[in-house]
Amino acid sequence: MAIPIDKKHQLPVQDATEQDYTAAIETVKAIKPDAGLRSLDHYKIKLPSWRYAARQTLIPLIRWETPYVARLQNALRSPVLDSYFSITANLGTHTFFMIFLPILFWCGYTDLGRGLVHVLASGVFFSGIMKDLLCLPRPLSPPLSRISMSPLVSLEYGFPSTHSTNAVSVVVYAVFLLRSASSDINSTLKAILEIASYLYASSIILGRLYCGMHGFLDVLIGGILGALLSVLQCLYGGDFDNFMFRGSAMAPLLLISIILVLVRIHPEPADDCPCFDDSIAFAGVIIGVEAGNWHYARTGYASNIPVPATVPFDLVVMGWPKAIARILIGVVVILGWREVMKPALLRYLPPLFRVVESFGLTLPRRFFIQASMYTKVPKNLKTDSVLPPISEIPSLITSLRYPRKHRSVSVGPQSAADAYEALAFHDRQRRESNSSASRKRQTARGQSSSDNTDGAYCTIEAVSSNVLSNSRIAALPSRTTSQSNLSNGVTLPDVFLDDTNTSGTLPNFVNPPERRSSEDRREFEKERREIFSKVEQPRVRYDVEVITKLIVYTGIGWLAVEGNPLLFEYINLWLGT
């Protein structure tokens, strides 16, 4: 039986049944409306009820603190501080730690390197889970300005601050080591290092506020998360190392299995957020480091002092030329591994994924298209925000030398989360203004303000029990009350504008569109289109990217703790004893 559809507007006719309405949803899904035309109930549609409730509990705090963060930024703003905080922000990035951490292993500080890998990788992973779980935006811009040397950072959600998590975890762990009984550093140097650690964390945290990238709640919770992870490492890190090194191969296999399960259950974000990519990268690093350390400790090249799998290193015996050569060659090998393996995997994995997909075995992720839907992954695809390709290193060095030329100061939404928050903010202002004007008119007429309705837009937030009383779709907008005007002339109600609403349930409207003036509707839709037109559209993401990133960063972790140390042995960059 044919579905009764108004062909011009692609909507069920007024006498359509509930089944007709459900079928029409599938028809409209194929239209793929622009993201800027989605409902203000975007997060209620996308998120499970418990995640949405948690988000609604926290987001008033973020909105409340935004004016105070803006006041702090305006009070401190200067070109010198803009450059300083945009540069020092790089000291809390994944890229910095991915370059810095392997050097610790190659210089004999395996115990320190393992501890930092544990706290930093777990910090990135669990802060990424929290970001995608709650989908909370960064503080609104304007009133804030976003100062950054990497515009991609703004595409992530804001809560919690991963920079703060990293900084606090490093400082707590460093201070613990400095104050431990086994520390043989003299008291003066110890005091200098401890003060430098506090200044480092303070600079990173204050910088996130100054740059308009985070609010007080973001850095507070991020810092608490980092501190907790470091405390766990300080209390139980030794026991964990004993379990890994003294156990059989089942120990690293068990750990790898746990990590893969955590990757699989990583929450789906409501928007196309790159947090999952960073979590995958550092999950791979943990796998490579633990497997590599376990195996390297069983070779004849590793030292057991002070911990198993320590790379022998003595600067006096080796001399500076060998030490520097070891570091330079090690970094080049890691970058070379990434340059070779990433394009190779993106080229050869899709056919394998299609075979696996034919058996119904896939890793479905929202915003990632499956291998059966594309022929090949484009070359030179920028899929990595953790470790840059070799071709981008000169530009990174130049940006550090001339920060004023390469930093960006952005005002306005930069991500989908920013855009939805801007829409919500403007809509609240509009409703408050309309409500105030309505109360004044009612007071003048001697009416009670309780009769006033504060909603002026279509929403699916509440259920009206009488909508389906006679199995008719009475609430569907007619031709004159349709709200969304797409580029191809198709007009749709808000409920159709979410392409993931496949529940088959019928929406209900607190305030039907007839209660909204045509001028308000036009103004609201114009504002939505303008806001989303300024947001950079996310690139297409391919399912093979997940496994590619996991393999590449597992290899980087292995190279840091075993591959490169063995290479140093064969090219005469060993300790020599």
C-alpha cells in the first residue's frame, strides 16, 4: 500500500495514520538535511536519557561561569600573554608527550617513563570518555575569545580539560618521586624542581582559562582526575609492574584484552568529536609499551636496575655525541614508522574490512562510514592530531618561533557543540524577551501572567497525551506552518531533522508551530543557518581509521621501549658494557 505523502513537502497528509507517519520518517531521512537545521532538542534525541540528565545537570554551571571567565580574560589580555599561553599550551598536548616520553626510556629512566605513560595515557583515555559521555560544550564564544595555535582543539568538547588532567597528573607524580625516600637529589635542586612543577601546572591551567578554551569547572574536574590517576600510580604502580614483569604472557594479554574492551564500550558522542581518536592513540601506546617492556625484560640487553626492562645508559661512558645520536635516530624511526604504516594500512585494510563486514563483524561507530560504502581512503588524509607527519614539523617549529603570526584568535562557534550552545543561548534570550513583553501586555489587560506561554519553537521535550487520541497525526505542520526551509525547497518540521531518530515513536509538541509567529520562525531559521554556516564541517571518517590508529600507536609504544633500544645495539649506540 502506498504511503500517503504530500509530494511537494515530503510529509504525510493530514489524515495519515501512525504507521504512515513512521514510514515517512524513513523517507525524510534520505534527504540528509543540513546540520544547522536540527532541533534544539539535539542532545535529548542523540543521548540516552541518563546521559542527557547528567548533561542537563552540569550545563547550567558552565553557562553560569562563562561571564566570569570572560571577565578574567578581558582583565588579563595582552599580546605578550596571548603568545605566552598559546605557546605553553603545547607543553600539555599529546604531541609534546609523544615526543618527550620515548626519550626517557632511551636515557635509562624506564621507571619514570612507565609511570608517566600510565598517568598520561589513562588521563587522555578517561577524560576522552567523560567528554564523549556528557557532550558538554566549551564556554560560549562570544563573550570569550578562543586563543590557540591549533584550531582543531576547539572541535572537542570542553568538559573536562585534558590539558589540566595531563598537567596535574605529571606534577603530582613528579612531586611524589621528588619527596620519596629513594630520591637522591640534593635539597636545593629538589626545591627548584618542585617549584618548577607547580609553575608548570599553574601556567597550563591558567592558560586554558585565559585562552577561552575552558571554564573553571573544566579545569577543576580535569585537575582532580589527573591527581586521582597519579595517586593510584604512586600507591599501586609498583604492584602493577611486579604483576606485569613477573607474570607469564597472560599478564600483558589480560591487560590488552581489558584495553580493547574499554575501546569497544567508549561512549558515542552526540556530535563529530575527535576525542575518541585521541583515546584510541593512547590505548595503543599503553599496549605497545606494556607488551614491549614485558618482552624486552626477557632479552639479554635489558638491565634490571632500577626496574626490569631498563635501557642501559651512562652519559659519562657514552658521551654526548652518542646520547644525542640515540635520541635523534630514535625520533626519526618513530616518525618514519608513522609515515610508512599509516598510508599502507589505510590502503590495504578496506578490502579486509569488507570481507569481515560480510560476516556481520564490524566495529560500528557513529560518524565512521563502513568499508562497504567506499572504495578507497583518499591520500593525504589528515587523520591524526596526536603526532604530526614529518611534512608538518617545519611549520610547527616556525609557529613556535613566531607565535604572533601563527596563533589564531577566534570569536564565534567553531564546532557543532558550540553552534548548538549558541542557539540555545540566543533562544533563551528571545524567549525571555518575549515572555517579558507578554507579561507587560497581559498586565495592561488585567490578565494573569500565568496564562503566558514561554515556548516559541517546536520541541519534542514533553509528551501530550491527546495528540494521538484518534490515531491521526493532528500535530503535523501544514504547508503554511512548516519550519525548515532547505536549499532544495523541501520544508520539514523539526522532528524530521535528526537523521538518527529511528525509534519509530511519534513526537509530540509542547507548543505546536501554529502558536509561533511566521516572523519568529523565519528569524530563528535564519539564525540557525548563519551559525552553522560558520562552523567547519567535519571531514568524512572511515572505519579503518580506528584499527589503523591502534596499530600505528601500538608500534610507537613498542619502538620506544624495545624496538629502538635493540636498534641502538646493532648500530653501535649502546652503552658499550
